Amino acid sequence: MTAAVLAIITVTVFVTSFISGILGMAGGMILMGVFLALMPVPAAMMLHGVAQLASNGWRAWLWRREIDWRIFRGNLYGSLLILVVFCVLQLVAGRATVYIVLGLTPFVSYVLPPKLKLNVDKPYQPFACGVVATGLQLLSGVAGPILDVFFLQSKMSRHRVVATKASTQTLAHLLKILYFGFLLGHDQGRVEWWLAISMIVVAMAGNSASRGVLEKMTDVNFRRWTRGTVTVIGLVYLGNGVALLTGLTTK
């Protein structure tokens, strides 16, 4: 890894952790796209998992008093179930597939039928959230937009949303590291220990820097900025994935 690539990764991890610390998402989508452009899918998944584990874990710790543990427990059971499925099938998506899934997830809420209201406040939906979100994590590396669908229908405050999402994402990224780093049975997902530690420190710094901004934001603006940001990012990734499939680009 050259000094220039390392500098790009470091700055990106800090900036995206800062963004996620404010919106509870979006930063991970940007970070995954950068990693996909720089390295193979398994390595990108692994390093993304390390950086986002630190980012979400530190954010969950900062807002630990706001976590809804009932939602976390339900999410845990669903996440473990889908991990077993991936381990049995040994699934690893191609680069174009990852981009397309990343691009499509922000638009899930627009195509769901009105009668299907996803809301983690409701019984059994935390379990469903764990299955769907962790499945997307292992397939595309990111599940923030689908979590948005589950959480924005709830009556939770922005602090509680950010804290609880961070706790569920911490779990999902831990499972992603376990899957791509160890359970697949090859070395493509391994990263150097010094790089992993560096990403952890930078991610924690980005989250800490964002806390003051979240405090000043209203719940209404929080939801508006979250939805708009992930929609724009989704369109960019969807276009990139289609370009890869059609041969218009190779990256």
C-alpha cells in the first residue's frame, strides 16, 4: 500500500465517521465505495468492517444510555441466523453486484406496499431487521439505508435512533469481520494489524468530532438530511454498478 493510498483511506475514514456520527448512516456507504475502488471485494469488506466496527462501536458507547436493548436483542437473533446461511453457502458478491445493491437499498422505502410498514418498535420486526440488515452487510458491506426504513417509522428521538442503530451496526460489522476474515477459509479478506488499528483510532476521532453537530440538529432536519444524503449516494453507486455490468467502466 502506497503512502498516497494510505492517506486517502485515512482521510476517508475520518470524514465518513464524522458523517455517520451526525446522520447515523451514509458514511459507511461512501467508505465502502472508496474501498471497492482500491482493493478486492473481500479485502474491502474486511477493512470496511474494521473501520465501521470502530466507528459504530464508539458511537454506541458515546450514546450508550440511549440504546434500546429490546431492539438490539431481536436484531442479534436475526443476525446470527443469516450468518449461518452465508457460512453454509459461502457467498461472496462481485464488485458490480455490490455497487448495485448499495445503490438500490436507499429506494426500498419507495417501493414497499403501504400495508407493509417496517418499524422496529413493533413485535418481531427487530428480528426481521437483523436478518435483512446483516444479510445486506454480508452481501454489499452496507445496510444503513434499509435500517433507515426500519427506524424512521418509529417514535424514537434522533439520539435514540443513532444509538440503537449504532449498536446493531456494531454487531453486523463484527459478524462481517468474522465472515470475511475467518469463516470463508481464504486470505483475501485479511488486513495488516497496524492498518486495522490505525483505522480504529481515526474512526473514533471522526465520531467524537461529530457529537456537537448532532446535539444542535433538530429531529426534523435529522430525518430530512438522512433521507436526502443516502438517496444521492445510492444513485451514484447504482450508476457505477450498471456501468460495470455493461462494460462502460472497469472500476
